Amino acid sequence: MRYITRFTNALMEKFLPDPYIFVAILTFLVMLLGVTFTDSSPLDMTLHWGNGFWGLLGFTMQMVVVLAAGHVLAHSPLFKKGLSKLASTIKTPSMAIIIVTFVSLIACWVNWGFGLVIGAIFAKEIARHVKKVDYRLLIASAYSGMVIWHGGLAGSIPLSIATENHPFQSLMGVVPTSQTIFSTYNLFIVIVILITLPIFNRFLMPREDEIVEIDPALLKDEKEAFPPAEKTFASITERSYLITGFIGLMGLTYLGYHFMTNGFVLDLNIVNTMFVILGIILHGTPQRFLAAVQDAIKTTGGIVFQFPFYAGIMGMMTASGLAAVMSGWFVSISNESTFYLFTFFAAGLVNFFVPSGGGQWSVQAPIMLDAAASLNADFAKTAMAIAWGDAWTNMIQPFWALPALAVAGLRAKDIMGFCVLVLVYSGIIISIGFFFF
């Protein structure tokens, strides 16, 4: 295993470009495929790209907020003490890898946005306390929790089809989560990954002479220096606990009402609201909260300027019909026994170019649901095969690693060698779940 890990790390280090270069290459590849396999001309593909370029603008802002707000929350005094205390109980590199993987998996199963940020911040805190732990593997282990998200409580596809008046209700009806998230095959996949992936990641640990450590001094937070208080309105309000209490009370009241009326329903906006309100409360004063926000915003640059390029790719994939062509390839070789498995593989391929669960569902659902109807296959299981394919190839899609990398201060190539092996391992488990259950 160490030989394989060494090989994949060396491969990624040599050939995986910066995430911006990666998305530029994907843009060119999609344009070429669109011209080759659809009736779109180069000009058509360019127009599809431009028309879709800002299609993820709202989602981009959500991602900026989830990263910044998670950073702010994790750097509040109470949260920092809690993370530090938990990290201090971990004594060995092996235990560090196992625990950070398990925590990330649980958090991502609850909500991917929460897990993505918390896993990376927890890993960073562990690196301050545990010596001789490979920092690259630690962050990769934190990111590996993302593989489970679409089979969890915040999975966008199962939650969408469980909602009245969803776009495909006329074909498949309203599908309760008992047939998707809490189905036998999904629980099998989730439980096996939850139990075994932490141990698998532990076996990816490099030899002691190949470990890449990070100097704990580089992870220390600089103490914020504030100007002395003055007897002015501005100075008094900046240090006012009353303002914090008022905003905090409003936010908690809203969240309480949401959960009382909707149940424990988490979407990205609710997670962001929780992060922001708790960050405001736990920092105590507006001055400390705003200082933490200013520091957190520095980590969001990669998201702001790369997500629009993926939106452009999604525009080319959908408007040209290329996504439908790709899905059709897999449908054409499927039968009653292999349909769910090939649907999973097809979704994994499309996810490289349309890295958005909701966007991918809108692209693939018409093709895959029609095929399911012709094969008399189960619609709910078909939807979950698409969901797991979307989550699966996130392991080698730098797009989703950006938030974790921003928190950790690493490059995509630093962790992708480990993530390739997580992709292979989790792919085997997911395939078993869909083929035998």
C-alpha cells in the first residue's frame, strides 16, 4: 500500500496542475467533445459557455459564506478551546488519521458544507498537537468525508424528489427518504464506508522518512491587536455586547422556528445562517467578529474566481446536449442487472464537468429515468445511483477541494494522490451496494 501511495502521490505531484489550469483544460476538453459528438459548432459552444458563466453565481456566494463563516466560527475563543482540547487527546499519527476521517464522515453525512469546513479545521488543529503525522494525508482524510455526503441527510437529489411538485413528479411521484437515504442499499454503503474508510486512510500513511510535517508555529493564529477604547459612539458600539445579543437573539429565534416548523431540515442557507449567528455570538463583540471575518475572507479567492468557469462548463454540457450523449453511452450498454451500476459510473463521469448535485440531476434525470422506465427499474434507486456518482468523483475533482485547501494552506496536488486511492476504495463499496442490493 505504501508503494502504491508513493506512486500516486508522485503522479499527482508531477501531472496535476493548479485548479485554475485544471478547469481551463476541462473547458477546452468539453468544447472539443461538444463539437465532435453534438451538432454544436465552436461558436455555439463558446456562446453556451458565456451564457452559463454566471449560472452558479448564487451558489458561489453560498460557498464563500460557508467557508468564511465556518472559519469565523472555528476561530471563536470557545470553539478554538473545544477543538484544541479534543485534538490534544489524540496521541499518535494513526489515531489522528482515523479520528479526523471519522469526524469528517459524520459531519458530511449531516451536511456537506458543515463537514467540508469543520473537517479541515479539525485536521489543522490536530497538526498542532500530534507530531510525525503527515499533514497532506491529514487534510486528505478530512476531505475524504465528502464521498458520503449525497447519501446523507442533506443529499440534494433525495431531498428534491421527496418534495411535492419536484420537476419529475409526474414520472416518479414523490419519493420518501425511506426509499432513498434510509434504504437498505444506501445504509449498507454509508455504514461500510463509515467503519472502514478511517482504517483504510490509516494504511495510506507514508514511511517515517517520507512524512511531510508542518511546523506547528506556522499554524498559530496571530493575536488581533485592537486600538484602545474611546468614549465615542463608534468605539462604544464596536465593543457592545448588547448589539451582539440582539442579533444573536433574532438569529436563534429564526433558527428555532425553522426547525420547529420544518423538522431537522438542513440546506446550505440554514447551515450558513447557523455559522454566522453562532460566530457573532461566540466572538462577543462586533469588533472581534468583523476582525475574524476580514481574516477569513482571505481564504475565499479560489472559489470566487474559479466557480464561474465550472458554471461555463455546465452551460456547454447542458445546452449542447453533451451530458445527455455521455449518459446515453452508459444506458446503451445497460441491462436489468447492470443499470444501477452503469448509472453510477455515468454520474461519476458527468460530475467532472457538472460539479453540482442539483445541476447534475437536472441534466441526467430525464435520460436515466426514461431508461429506468423502459427497463422496469426502480426510480428511487436510479436517483441514488446518480447521487452517489456525483459524490464519488468529488475525490479527484479539485473544484470541491478548494475550501478545504484554503483552510489548510495546501495545493490540490498535495492531497490528490491519497484521494485517488480513496476514490478506488469507495468506488468498490458503492458498486457492491448497487449491484448486490
